[in-house]
Amino acid sequence: MKAVDKILQKQLITTIGKKNAHKITDNALFVEDLGMNSMLLISFFTSVIDELKISIIEFSDSELTEIRSVLDLKTILYSKL
């Protein structure tokens, strides 16, 4: 699952900028720690699933609303691959 990790890292850096890359950890919360707002989250998530070739319809509403941290997202993405 290294591909997922690489894609997440790349897309997070693109979204929050290189100067904030040191903040990216599995436990980092998207809003509180990485400073992402809802629009950035949607753009980031869409970029990740597009690159992984996963359809948004594969995710339930409850799965999407439970994603708060990088690890939450990794866990859900691993389950879809």
C-alpha cells in the first residue's frame, strides 16, 4: 500500500504547500492540524481518489463524514483497493 501513502503525501503537499509538509503525519487532523477548509478537503479527496482510480460512489456517507485524520483516510482507501 505504499502507492496510497505516496499519493496522499503528494496530494497533501500540493494542497497545503511544501512549507507545511512537516505537519503531515498519520495522526494529523485535516482541519485542525493541516488547516484545510471544506473546499480544500473536497478538492484534495477528489484528487486522491481520481489518482487511485476509485469512484466516489464506492464511499458511503458515513465513511466520508468519519474522515478526520490522514490515518482515517488511509484506512478507508486501503479497504477500497
